[in-house]
Amino acid sequence: MSTLNNPHELIERYLQSVRFWLSMTNEKEGILAELSDDLRSQVEEKEVELGRALDNHEVADILKRCGAPMIVAGRLAPKRYLIGPTLFPIYLFVLKMVLLWIMVPVFVFIVGPATLGSYHGDWRTAFAVTLGNLWSGSFVAAGIITLAFAVIERTHTIAQVECKWDPMNMPPVRKYERKPSLLQTACELAFNFVGLIWLLLLPHNPFLILGPAASFLKAGPIWHTFYIPILALAVFGLLRSGMTLLRPQWTWWPALGQILHSVFVLTILKLILDAIGSTPDGMWQPFVVLRQTSVTAQSIRVSAIVNVSVLFALLGTWLGLCIAIPIHTWKLMRNIRLERSNGEHTAPVQAL
Amino acid sequence: MRLELRRGCLTLAVLTQLRTECYGYTLRKALADDGLEIDEGTLYPLLRRLETQGLLESQWREEEKRNKRFYKLSPDGDKILHQLLEEWERMNASLTKILQEA
């Protein structure tokens, strides 16, 4: 650090640092001149009080009391917003709309499938590429929106827009049904119970799923591996509905139970899809096979149709759940947020 | 909460003090002498805001070999100050009444 010739040089250095942190503004020189005068007046007053000139340390104490140059510059500079409080709620709304309701659907339903096609069905690479593009695309979209709103803020465009509204034209109050109705839960419980019984009867009564085709078709060996996990899934479904019925005060449970159920289904589907493609001879494991006594051209055709249909049904379910899980998670988060905000509103005023 | 209460009081105190012309440091000192300490980072932005709102007028003048910015209440500021002081007295009376009842 260079030596100080006199205490006033310390003030000059301080003002130089404040100048560095002050943003470009027409008032910059005025702000610095006022600050300079204030500091020098403080020094002079102290000198009159002591009857002598102040040394460097005493001047440094005055500057320390004033604050760090960066903080002082921040306090003295005119307040500016990239996006001000008037525009901010609109900005946030547009950002959410574009990112969640435009970008994500476009990438899931258009860009994703197109990428999958260009990578010849290599879904892992296609998924990674799509996710990467979604990530960078979201940043670009957010940047453009932020820039547009910053321009609107800077040019005061919003102040020129005449806000026309009529209380009579406002939409009716929406009723948020956060708790499922008793009837809905009871039906769900009954359906899950019937489903479980049906599943238990299935191994010895294949006509319950194959109908008349049960005379020449039977379940493939893959179902022997996955029968117990599917049974466990059905039991979980039953418990989930039972819990919703018995504990209606657990408002978070239906959404959380739905998420857990979906994740459970997704895991089993993944294992099934992996298992059907991993045979030693490279062939796909069939979901249904012909009984040895009924091999005809027609039964082979029916068997092929059933196998392809089951495969497509499983893939469709997989895709549906991939979309449903984030939606259920978002609903759960929204419910928790609403519960918390209701709790805050009903709690006694403690914030004061 | 304390800051909100202080912000309104400071504005009123600054406007009242500036019925007589003075520059930043003397204003700060006068307020401090009356028990209302205010730092540079709060006073100068407040003065500029009040000037932008047309409640104050300012003028750069040389005094004691230094350029100083002198502030005083504008005619509009004088009207507003009267209204604010009336409001303040009403609120003060109400608050005193509430406190006595409690």
C-alpha cells in the first residue's frame, strides 16, 4: 500500500472506491460531491472539537463509520430494477407458462420423438440429447423473456398501457377439491379389491384374461417371474385406497400414494421390458405362447397380435406414467403449499 | 416493522427541518441533535427522492471553499407538509387514545 501524504488523501481514495461501485448515472458526480462534503465536514468538526488536525487513523475511523465503499455506493445510487415490482408478477407468470406449458410439452411430444427417430430408436442417447436441448432451450427462452421484460421496464411501456378491467367480468371463484370425495375413494377401494381377487384367480383361470383364446393360448414364462411383484402392486393399491378412506385428514396422502404407486408400476414395467429383450438367442420373450396341442396358422397369427398389443400397451403405460409422475408431484407440492399458506393465514399474527 | 415506522417519521422530520434552507451535513447534524440519527446512505437518497417528487428544491452553491447542495422545501412541499402534519396529529391522537384504552 502506498504511503499517505495527508489524511485528506484517504478521503479521496475512499471517494474513488465509491465512484467505482456507483453505476453510470447522471447523478454520479452530485452524489460524490455531497458525500465528499459530508465527510470533510465531519473531519473539520472533529478537528475543531480537538483543536488539532486529525491523523490518518482518526480519518479512517470516520470512513469506517460511514461504511464499505461498495455498500455506501449501493445505498446512495438511485434504486433501479431489472424488472420492477409492478411487472414482476406478470414476468413470473409468462416465464412459468412458457417453460412449463410450452417448452416441456414441445420437447416431450415433438422434439423427443423426432430425436428418437434421428437416432434410430437408441432411446438412451435420444433421451440425453433431448434433455440437453430442453435445458439449453429453457435458458435461452428464459433469457429472451427476461430481456423483453427488462426493455418494457426500462421504457416504462407498462405505464402507458391503459389497464381496462371491470369487476363484473371477472371469472367465477374456483373451488379447489383437494380431498377426494368419499364415494370416489369407496369406489376405488372396491375396484382394487375386485382387481386383487381377479389377479389371485388368474393363474388357474386364464380365460379371465384371454377369454375364448385361452383354449389355445397360455401365459408366457415371463409372467411366472413377475406375478408376485404384480400381486404386491395390487395389495399396495388396496392399502392406498384403504388409507385414503380411513385417514381423510391426511390431505397429502392421496397425491403421495399416487406417486408411490406410479413409481412402483414404472419399476415393474421397466423390469418386464428389460426381461423380454434379454434372451440368450436375442429373440423377444413372448407374453403369451401357444398350447402345444393347438398350433395352427390362425392361432399363430392371434398369438402374434396379442404379443404386439401387450407390448404396445406396456410401452404406452410407461410413457403415460413418465408424464403423470411429474404432474402428481407438482400437485402434491401445490397441496402442501396451500396447506401451509392456509395454516399461516389462520395462525395468530406473530410476525409483528 | 421498526424500519417502516422510522421511514415515515424521517420523511416528516426532513421536510419539517427543510422549512429552513440547509445542506446535507447540517441537516443530518440538526436531526441528530434533536435525537434522530440518520446516516448518509439513508439521508441523501431520501433527499433526492423528495426532490424528484417535487417536494424539495435544491441549489449548488460554493460555501467555505466547497461546493454544497442546499435544499429547501418547495411550495408544493409546503402544502404536502401541512397535510402530513395534520395526518400525523390525527394518528398520534388516535394512537394515544388506543394506548390509554388498552
